[in-house]
Amino acid sequence: MKELKRAVAKEALKFIEDDMIVSLGTGSTTAYFLEYLGKLIMEEELEDVYGVPTSYQARLLALEYGVPVVGLDEVDAIDIAVDGADEVDLNLNLIKGRGAALTMEKIVEYRAGTFLVLVDESKLVERLGQKMPVPIEVIPAAWRAIKEELEVFNATAELRMASKKDGPVVTENGNFLLDARFHRIDDPLDLEIELNNIPGVVENGIFADIADIVLVGTREGVKRLER
Ligand SMILES: O=C[C@H](O)[C@H](O)[C@H](O)COP(=O)(O)O
């Protein structure tokens, strides 16, 4: 899987040109992309490329690999967003948020001129929710009320617990995460909107209708899917 992730990360470089503002995604696949991007910038094969990090992880990696970073509020527009995903369905709808960075990711990916997704073939599913739960970022005080409300959606949710800290994961926005398993997701866009209508929900990990291009690392090479 590592090799497939590396292959898509390398292929993504073909989309980056001089003078671009690139949103830097979170996760293991975009970590490879950042490594390759930094190399091109350091070797001056790319000029005046700036990254907008979606998390502390992306920021730290950008600093490590020599990718200059700017804040979202410092740029007029984002030319391209590059990020991984946890699931990709047949219509290129996504589940994201395993790394807890879904809110900032959605903010920038929604605004980017092009949203380029990098995955290996294990992420492809027929219907969202087949393998992964939907992460939902919630205001801490509301976690239990929202968990109960999710039963209306025929979902069971768990508060995400930290592994190197006692208690729950706290996102970079100071919130909790519920990982929700739905019986069946037939209409991702509808569910995405409905979840965000619950008071106390900050954002959810369904990214419907926003991916433009998905690069899929397969054993037969990198495949390109487009909407
Ligand atoms: O919050 C994290 C993100 O949505 C990641 O982009 C997603 O979990 C994919 O990560 P990876 O490339 O490590 O599979």
C-alpha cells in the first residue's frame, strides 16, 4: 500500500505549476506528496508555490520539506487542493476525517479551483460507509445529545478516544469527534447537509460532489477518475 500511495503522490506533482497556491491535505498519502513537492521547490524546479496547510501535521511536514506556507486568510484563492480520503464511491463522493482534520480540509477543498484526491485502490467502495464510519466534529458539550440524535438516522456513533492522551480526541479546533456508522448511505449529499443541520455539529466527513479528479494507485499503475 505504501508504494501505491507513493505512486499517486508522485503523479500529483504533474498538476502543480509555478505561482500556484496549493492546499496541503492531511494523512499518510499527502505526507508523501509534501515530501516530493518540497524536493521540487528546493531544487528550484517549481517557483513561487505556496501551501495552505489543513492541519498541524501538514504544517510541520511543509516546514520539514521546505514548502513555504501561508494561512487561508492570506490568499485570494486556492488553485488546487491535494488530499487523501478514507473512502471514494462510484460518483467520487468521499468520506474523510480519519486524521481528525475534516473541518479545515472541507473549508479549503470546497474553495479550491481543482480538488485532487489521492488514494490507493483499497479506498474504492460502491457505497459510502461500507468500510469506514463517518466522522462528525461536534462541540464538546453537545456530544452525547448528538450521539443520541444520530439514532434517528439509523446510525450508531462512538466518541473517538485518544491513544496517547487520556480521554477523547480533541480536534485542532477544540472539539470532539463522533464516528458514526450508518445502516446504509443512499444519498451522500442529502446526508451531508442533514448532519450539518444538527445544532452542535461543526462539520461532517462526507465530502459529496466536490472532488474533481481522483488518482487511484493500483497494482497496474495510477488510474485517473474524473467527474
Ligand atoms: O483527517 C484526515 C484526512 O481526511 C485524511 O486525508 C484521510 O484520512 C486519508 O488519510 P491517508 O492518506 O493516511 O489514508
